[in-house]
Amino acid sequence: MKIAVASGKGGTGKTTVSVNLYRTIGKFFDKNIRLVDCDVEEPNDAIFFDNPKLIEKKEVHQLIPKIDTTKCTFCHKCADWCEFNAITIVKNLEFAEVNNDLCHSCGACSVACEFDAITEYPQPLGVISHFDTGIGNGLIEGRLEIGSAMQTSLIKEVKKEVSQNNSTIIFDAPPGTSCPVVETVSDVDYIVLVTEPTPFGLHDLKITVELLKDLKKPFGVIVNKAGLGSDDVYSYLNKQNIEFLSDIPFVKEYAANYASGKIFENIPAEIEGTYMDIAEELMSKNLPS
Ligand code: SF4
Ligand code: SF4
């Protein structure tokens, strides 16, 4: 079963929920579990494990096209074929250029060009690391090259690294509702949405719910930091007939553990119990594989 943990905005506790669910399921329900950190701009799942052992690290590249203006006839065919508007051709000025930040390395322009004017060169996309966390099959993390805007491309590469031999996979999705989130959740069986009971939390939750409805993905909601805000989020879930998975109570002393990366130490009984209940609920779901 593939489960993604997502949130409409940062700071809701999505990462805490991801690693805690991974730990709880891995310890008590399914040892054949894998955690995948798809929050490639700011991956930090690894810091919550005691001495995670780096097993493998590899650089990932994407192929970017380059136009040789001595061969180019400025026919514009490559730009017409490019779905991402990454190519600018100005015939009068004999100008031809690829915008690396927009290019998705699909290769269409190279196929389109009939004048052998396009070659491709590798550009760093990021680093993919495998860690032994001491729980289940460990963690795979994608870390985007600084300055790169190609989150989605790296997430695709990260997902290729995940073997089908894991019976449970938890994907920690990037925050928000843009393409990297869609890429992360596109092939999962269920999505755990993490929100908080504040006006900002509710606002972003509504946007994310619309996205998941469009994608026709089953999902349920966890309200983190419960007890801190208003009841509006519960009214919304009720009105929209959205599955409410659980509250996670706000415990001030435990919140301090997050800041020091020690979320597995001195876990209050009510929080440990909450994760057990959520894990049990998720593992009992009869979802298509
Ligand atoms: S298709 Fe080839 S020849 Fe035509 S504009 Fe693009 S690079 Fe130049
Ligand atoms: S590789 Fe694809 S995305 Fe990149 S410039 Fe060529 S057609 Fe556009």
C-alpha cells in the first residue's frame, strides 16, 4: 500500500506525521515498510532518526538541450514541439535559446529538429540517498540541486528508486498544491492530509481537498496541534463529508522535541496512542494496490 502524507502549507507537522507513521507501522504492523522523502527542496526526515546509516548516495542529472546556431535554420519547429515554452527562436535576429529552468528534459525538441542543431548535455538535478534507519527497509531521500526549479523531475527519479518489494510505502510529499505534490501523490493508494485548526490551516486544506477531488484520490484528514484553534475545521470536514482520521493533541513539552530532532524520545502516551490508532486504521483499509 502506498500512502502519501501531504499538507496545503508548511509548518502543519506533515514531516512529524510521516516519520511517526513510518515508525509506528514499521514497529507494530509491517516491517516491510519504506519511507520516501519527496520534500526535495527541504528534505529533513533523516534528522529524526538516531544515526541513520548512509547506504548509497548518487547524483542525478537531467539532459538539457543546447542549440548550435551555426546549424540552426530558425525554423521554429523545436519551439512548436516544446510543451513547456522552454525554447525561444527569433528568426530575424538568428536567436535560438533554451531556458534551462523551464525545460523538463522530455527530448521532444531533439526529435523535432531536422537539421541536427540540437545536442543534449547533463545538468545536475540533485542527489538521491538511501539510509538504514533501523526501521523497516529504511529511507530514500531526494535533495534538489540548489538553484534548480526541477522538483518534479527529481521526485520522478526518487520514485524510480523505490522497489516494488515494499508492502507499505510512506511518501512525505512537499507542502502546497503544485506539480511536485501532484507527482508525489499521482500513483498512491491513499493520502493523509495534515492540517491545523487555524484559519490559515483551513484555507490551505480547502485548496488541497479540491486538488485531491480533481485527482479522484481517496484521502482522510489529521488535525495536528488539536486544541490550539477553533472548531471550524471540523465543521468543514463534517459538511464536506470528508474522512476525519484523528486529532493529534498539542503537547508543549513534546513540541520542543521537534526543534531538537528528537521526536522519538519521551513520546507522551496520548500521542503514541493516537499514532497507533491511525496506523491501525490505515493498515485496515482495503485499498487497491
Ligand atoms: S528545429 Fe532545429 S533548426 Fe529548427 S529552430 Fe529548432 S534547433 Fe533550429
Ligand atoms: S527537452 Fe522538452 S522541455 Fe526541454 S526544451 Fe526540449 S522540448 Fe522543451
